Amino acid sequence: MTQLDTFDALSFPLGTGYPAGVTDQETTTTGGSGTGLTVNITTNSSGNITAVSVNKPGEGYTESNTITISGGSGGTATIQFLKQP
């Protein structure tokens, strides 16, 4: 099984409506062919994501999977899986 541990940080839109002013908050994800991926998000005072890092890599993801970061109430942020480790 493949873990998602590398993604294209430049490809994710900021998203909106995430909790404002958080640093490294663990957040669930949806989408892609795998399961179990969580990410840490940092947001600005408006609730836009400014940074994303992998918290738990999950397994079963493949190249070109698009993952949605849960929790936004406006436009959601997505990340693109780049390569297998």
C-alpha cells in the first residue's frame, strides 16, 4: 500500500471557512483511493489555510489522487498527491 507523504503544496487553493488562527491543527481528509490520511493545517485570521503538512500518511493512495481537506465552510482546500515514496 502507498502512503501519502508528499504533495504539491502549490496546487492547493486556500479554501475558506476553516477555524481561524490555528497552527498545526490535525484535520481529516476525504477523497483519493486510500484511507487514513490526516493533515495539520495552519490558518490565518480569516480562516484561510496558509500551510499544510502530513500528520498521518494513511495508505492506499496513488499518484494523481486529489484529496480534500475537511472542515471548510466556504471553498474547500484540496491537495494533489505527487509521487509514491
